[in-house]
Amino acid sequence: MEKNYPSYLNLREEDWKWRLEKALDMLRECKVCPHECGVNRIEDKKGFCKTGRYALVASYFPHRGEEKPIRGRRGSGTVFFSYCNMRCVYCQNYTISQLGEGKELKPEELADVFLYLQRLGCHNINLVSPSHVVPQILEALYLAVKKGLRTPILYNTSSYDSLESLRLLEDVVDIYLADFKYGESEKGEKYSKVKGYYQRALEAIREMHRQVGDLKVDHEGIALRGLLIRHLVLPNNLSNTERVIEDIRSISSNTAVNIMDQYMPYYKAYEYPELSKRISAEEYERALGLARGLRVLLD
């Protein structure tokens, strides 16, 4: 572990300053995520993510439905950011990710949200769908740390992330919770409306692992630092689980993985016959078999 924990407590004023300057500069001709829309979000212009100068937040609360190392006994301090830089046709949270349910928060207000979750005793600050609001998160974290934030940061992402943004988070984020949705980009384009998902996600997850390594837990099994990957098994092997698992294994044979069986045909999934049913027990068992040898988390 770092000399101080969470890792951001080791940052000096100048370390925060260059991150904030770089992050805000990325908003001027937006390249915060792989879409690189080029709009001036400082002037509240909006691109693919429909988010301008300030982040929108749908809800925040101690989440007790995450993986055991994340939720622990007191819950994960989850902050659901509105909108998303993906358009998954089966998203169960589509009112937040697609319809933008939520409220705009200035940096001071978002900082207060982080501090509120800390007061509730949450094990971590869990940033859900953060890829399009990394600059806004850094602004708020800087203010929150000044006011006494001492809770580790968890970055909960679809993994359609910019490497430039992720590098601003090095020594800020201690825990990465990363989806690895598809083993081929064609499926990402068809079902999540993004280009190059597979290559982008793989390089992003490799960067996350470079920063924090394999998942480490304390004596109670609560995550302290590291990478945990989620893989949602889709019907008809649309997620190409075999390739995803091979890539995860190439990153580290000690990677913690949650092979998820809870796919449901939400939102627009019924418009795609191949997505319009739940997975079978056989499909899930096959996925678990492919992941044998990795640190598979089973609740």
C-alpha cells in the first residue's frame, strides 16, 4: 500500500494543479472519452454524452448490491452520473444513462456528496458511469480532499475510456471496477452504438491494471486497491466470452472477475431477436468454465 491511504493523500498541491489544468483543457475541444466530439464543454456545449460544463447526478447512496469486496458491511458510496458515453440497447438503468434523469451539480455540490457518503461510513466512493465527466470529478475531489475526504475512490466504468483521462486518475483512484462487455468491436457498435469498443476497452483495462495491479483486500475481505473486471454473459454468446477471458488472463492470471448471469432484455432489447431472452444455465456454466483459474467472485 501507499505511504498514505487512500493514494490521493500522497498528492501535493502541484500534483492536483496539473491534473486539473489538463482535465479542464480537455473539455475545451472535448476529448475526455474516445468519442472526441470536439465541442467546447467549458461553454456548456454538448456532444454525444449530452453533458456540458457540469456533471449531472441521478442519485447517491450506500449501495449494498455490489460485489462483496466492494459493498463490505457498510455499503459502497455510489454516485450515479447521468447520461453515458455508450448507448447499450439493453441497459437496465436507461432512464439515467439514456434519458438523463438527474440534477446538475457544481463542483462544490459534488464534493459535498462525496463527503456525505463518507459520513455514512461507506467503504468507498463508487463513481458509476464516470468516463465522460472525469474533469468534473477531479474538480470535486480536489475540493472534497481539502474538506477532509479520506475514503478510497472506486472508478466503475464500461471501459470505453480515454487513456489520457485514465492517466489523470493515476494515484487518485485506488480501485477500478471495469466492465469488459464484448470480445469484438462489431457487437459494441451494434448493441452499444460505439466504435472500436473491444480495442478501446482492452487498452483501458490494461492501463487500469498497470496503475493499481491485482485486487487486494483487507482482513475482512474489503477491497483496498486493484482491478476487478465484470463480464456480463449475453445470450447466443454475443459477448464472445472466450476471447474476453483470454484477454483478461493475458493481463494477469490473478485477475478478479465477476462473471455475471443477470442479463435481462431491458429497454430496446426486444427490438433485437438475438437479445430478447435471458441466458440459459448452460451458457452461464460455460462462461464460468472458461474463467477457470482466474479469481472468479461468486456471491
